[in-house]
Amino acid sequence: MNIRRTSAAVAAIAAMTALAACGNDNGDNGGNGDAGNGEGEELTFVTGGTAGTYYPLGGELSDIIEANTDATVNYVESGGSGDNLGQIYNEEAQLGLSQNDTAALAVNGELPELEGVELDNFGWIANLYPEAMHIIVRADSDIESVEDLEGRTIAVGDAGSGTRVISDAILEAHGIGEGDYTAEVTDFGTSTEMLADGQIDATMFVVGVPVAGLTQLAGTTDVELLDIEDSMAEEIAGGGDFEAYEITADSYDFLEEDVTTISVFAALVASTTEVSEDLGYEITAAIFDNADQITLDVGESIALEEALNGIGSVPLHPGAERYYEEQGLDLP
């Protein structure tokens, strides 16, 4: 398979490879380790690319956390889910956003970039919202179905993002294997520019609905979203930590009907060695007490009763666990 990478993608892969070799030096990766008490803590919050949902959401969550705890939060752009978990493991970050399926792979040592390395020093804070696979093509192309992507050049996610696992699952379910297309490994914003310029044939990205980057692209380029047949979506969902999902026609102005696709959950996770139980508790409480302050559309999905959706094999952060016990939630 011919794979081209942006310089940012190469840097992300190099960083994750380095951390796999050295790990971290905490000894007690699964507990609270040397985590501080939250007083005056400075936290780095890794998010995603600026064209997606993770980055602006990270900014709004950072404001909420700073206003309701004694911590200072610096939110930064990143390669996405896998990259974020890798930075937390390497103690370069303390908070991060991740797809639930990527977090499960990380816990079980099954991340493609870090095969066999169990990332065991992060815990689940909360499920935030569902995020859907968008398969975007130009309207003037001859691509009408996922099967038509065979032999094409496709953006399949940034290095270290969670998009690639789902991209592979969808393509393979439609009979398109690694050698049947050219993979472009890049961030969502760059991929939309490349699609507009005709440098690629399609971009596949898992993002919240609606995503501003697609709305902006559709303002200058006629685009379409490819639909997955309902039965195929259910089959793919049954093979991983995914769900079948409908992107409704009112999500984007260019859509004329609902589009069936695959979704996962976007979750907030925190280091268990650098974020104490008390601070984890305060962060969890702050999010649910102030979710109405989030201006992004995905904020409407942040609800206490949905907090543990998609957690699977990912451990709870001790602070979040204490909060949910107090709220009377059934813990996994």
C-alpha cells in the first residue's frame, strides 16, 4: 500500500514509537502514583486537529475546569486519540480526548502504532458525545458508494488518530483491502483542502456532527457523504466498539436525506499518575455541573446518564468513580 504522510504525521509516529521503547517511570501506573492534590496544578490537555471538534471542545472544557478547580489548563492541538493517549502515557499531558474504541485498544495493548504496549496510566472521566464516520467525496466525482473507493486515493485519518481503525473496518467490510487503495495519512483540515483541490478522491474522518470543517468545505466545493447500507453498518458495528448511526439530513445544508454510517463515543480521559483522585473528582463534577456552558452543538449530548456509555474495558479514573458513586450511577 502506498502511504504518504505529512510532516506532522511523521512526528506523531516518531513520538509514539519513542514512548513505546521507554514507557514511563512511575512504577505504579494504574493508581494515583505521584499525582498532586489539584492545588495550583498545571495541566496539559491534548485534543485534536483545529478543523475538527476536539480542539474547540477542549478549549471550552478547559475554561470550565479552570473556573471550577484550582488547576490551570493549557489545551493544545494534537494528532488525535492514539496520540493523546500516548502523550498521557509518556507524562507529556494529563488530560486528553479519545474515541472509546481507541482507548480500549490502548488498555489492551492493541493500538496499531504500539502493538503489545498496554497504556495503563489513564482513566475514564466521561463519555461526552457520539462522533460519526464521515465519508466525503466531491459531487462531481463518479464515486457513488463505498465500493467505488477501490483504487482511489483516500485520506484515512492522521497518524495517532482513532479514525484509521474504523476506516479499515469499513473498507474491509466492502472488500477493499490494504493494497486496493492509496492511503493519505493526514489531519482532517488538510484532507478537506486536498479534496477541494482534487489531490485525493475521498476523505474518511470520525468527528462530531456537525463538524465546522465540512460545513466550510461545502461552502466552496460541492460534496457528498457516502451512505453505508443498514445491514452492513450493523455488521461492522458488531465487530468492534462501534455503533450504527444516522447523520440526519438537517446536519448539513448540502444533505437531502439521512446518511447511515458508523459511530463511536468521544471520551475525556485523565492520567492516573498525574491527576489526583480529588482533582479527577472536581473535573468530573465541573463538566456535568456546567455542560450548559458549552456552545458547540455536541454539548447537547453531554449528560450524566450517558457518562459511562462506551467505557467497555477502560478503567474509571478514581476521582470519576467517586463522583459517579455519589450520583448513584451503576458502575461497570
